[in-house]
Amino acid sequence: MKLVELSNLIFRNGFIRHAIVKNAFWLTISMGISTLVSFLVVIGIARHYGPSVYGQWAFALAFVNFFSVLVEFGFEILMIREVSRDKSKTSEYIDNIIAMKAFFSLVAIALIFIVINFLRSDPVVLNLVYSLGIYMVINSFSSLFQTIFRANEKMYYETICYLLQGVLMAGLVYFFIFKNSPISYIAYTYIGVASVASIFSLSLIWRYFSKFFFKISFIVIKRIFFEVWAYALSSIVLSFYVIDTVLLGVMKSNAEVGWYSAAYRVPLFVQVLGLIIWRGFFPQLSQRYRQGPDYFKLIIEKLARAMHFFAWPLAFGGVILSGRIIVLLFGQSYLPGKLAFEILICAMSLSFVASIFNEPVKASDNSKAYLLGVSVGALINIISNLLLIPRFGINGAAAAYLMTQIGFTLFMYYQLNKIVKVKIYKYMGIPLISSVVMSLFIYFISNRLNVLIVVALGATVYTAMYFLISLFFVKISDKLMRI
């Protein structure tokens, strides 16, 4: 392939499949860098400081993230949706959203400072919450700026930002770990790295996309607010999806929070694969919805095929290898989280399937339907956590999250079918059969080889079975067509 052709392939948009693949390529790199760095940082913190101190860190981060929705307020979804349709709106949206975001940031910080003092008195936890609250605000601005790259389908700029942020984060965190510094130094590192990333992202926007001048218009702010309020309310409701760690921190010990957070970390790492895929699809879903149901349905079917391909083997393989994965990454002291890990990996895999329904609903301007869906899920999550955590601890919290995903998936399936009829179950059979074969293979070799080798061999078996079965059905279909 010529250099010019390669450049066009990864830097320019073409037909639908090309645009999706190009978007997914750059998102894979950028999200991969970010997730890998985050994963390595968590492993370093968990192994070095132990379950109790890591539990303090995990509680503080979960508590702060609970309030982050006030800062994000659905602005990223609106920015991608509107700017991807009309690039001339870039400056107008940046100017006024920054002003709105600054106001909501002050509200969020104030609430964080007030509420945490009613829940915890531990000075280490309080210091972590204050520091991570500042980090959360700064990082949210960085994320907002990077949505401009995504809306313009120029994800390679986002990749550059993530690379810079990842190198700084990993280097500084492990430096302080090797120096045996207090956990508070890690929080200060987060603040510094987020600040650098925000400034760098802003400079790229100014240089390549829009030389905005913070021209604030209360008319535009009012319009944006009424456009985004449903997404904002959805985000606020979604914050209750992560209330499990906060409730564990209030009801149980720091060690239990540490076990649960470690068990949660691998499924979250896995979920990023889904985020990469559906974020790559989202601009195309937004555009094709306006072109008619046939175009919209075509993109949804492509999304369904991709989500089912990854969801099933992750669930099957994760359950079989759960104990060995925890020991490999976090050590023997985190094995009490084994069952929670198995439940959570199934829940995260189900979130892949849920995206087939909720992403098209978001892209189709049906924000109220999406809000209703996440509200149903949040209600299930709150009630089940309050009922299950006191009795079953971390396993109850994991079960509550699985119940939440089931309820949310079913509800969003119903909502999507009111917009367009999509038979996504026809993409389920081959991945499911291939996953069963892979699971049997893994079961017989799991105790004989290193877990990383087992994962690689299992992935190879799954992929081979998937394409062999697909080829078989294609041949059968061709024969039937000739009859």
C-alpha cells in the first residue's frame, strides 16, 4: 500500500465503513493508552499500599465521580451530536459551554466539601476527596475539549493528548510509589497531569479547529440548557450506577472497598473495548439517523455484530479464569473479591449488548427515552444495593450491578424498537457457540499454563471458531439461494 493511500485510510473519511473503521482505529489507540495507563496505575497503587489504603483511594475516587455528572452535565454528547452535523457551531458551543461548565464546577466542588464531612472524618480520606475533586473538574474540561476532535472525526488529535497524559501519569505515579510517598502525592499528580492535558488540548483546538474568544450569549446558553437538560439529568441519574463503592465505604471496611474495587477494575478495563467501538459508531449513528430509517438500521446492525462478537467470550472466559486473573494482577490478598469479579464481568459484558440499544436511542434525539431508561436502571441499582450490601457485602454490590444492567438492557431494547425494528438476536448465535467451545478449551488447559498464555490461546480458539462457523453458514446460505 502506498504511503498516500495509507494516509487517506487513517486520516480521511470515506464511505460509511471506512469512517467507522478509521474512527475506531484512533479511538482504540487513544482509549487504549488511557485505559492501559489507568490500569497500570491502579495495579501499582493496589499492590503497593494494600487493600485498606487502596480502599480509601477507591472510596474517594468513587465519591468524587458521583458528583462529576454536575460538571459534565451532558455537554459532551451535545457537542459531538451538534458539531458533527454542523462544524460552524464549534466556536459558539465552546464559548458558552465553558461558561456553563465553570458554574456547575463551583456547585459540584461546594457539594463535595459539604457532603464528605457528614460521611467521613478520616483525614486521609478527606484530603483525597478534596484533591480528587479538583482533579475531576480540571479533567472534565480536558474531556470537553477533546470532544471537538471526535465531533470533527479527527480522533488522532485525541490520541496525541492521551499519549501525553499517559506518559506523564504513569511516570509520576510510579516515581512516587518507588519513593514510598503517601497516597496523597498520587492525588496531587492527578491534578498536575489533568492541568497539562487541558492546556494542551485547548491549544490544539485553537490552532486547528476554532479560534474562539469566549463570546458568551445568554440566549445561546438558554438554548443549550434546554437541549441538554435531559442528557444532564440522565447523567445525574447514571451517577447512581456507581453508588455501590460509596455505600460500601459507608457500610463496610476499607479493606472490603479495596477488594471490590480491585474486582471491579478488570471489568472496567474490559468495558473500555466497548466504549471504543460505540464511540466510533456514535458520529455515524447521529448522521445516518437524519438520512432515514434504512441508513440508521444499517449502522445499528453493524454495531450489533461487533458488540456480540466481544461480549460473550469476555463473560465466559472471565468467569473461568477469575481467580487466576486476580492473583496475577493484585496478589493473594485480593482473592476475597473472586465471586464479585465473576458477577461484574458478566454485567460488563451485558453492557456491550445494552449499547446496541442505548447508543442509537441517544443518537436519534430521543433524550427523554434515554433518561427514562437510565432512571429505571438507577432505581433498580439503589434499591438492590441497599438491600444486598448489608447482608452480602461486596458480592451483594456486584449482584446489584448485574440486576441493574439486565433491567436497563431490556428497557432500552423496548425503546429502540419504538424507533426502528432491528433483529439483533440473529447476531448472537455464532459468538455464543464459539464462546462455549472456547470455554471448554480453557477449562482443560487453565491449570497447566500461565494465565496470559491461556488467554491468548482462548482468544485464538474463539476467533477461529467464529470465522469457521460463519463461513459454514455462508456456504449453506449460498446453496439454499441456488435451490
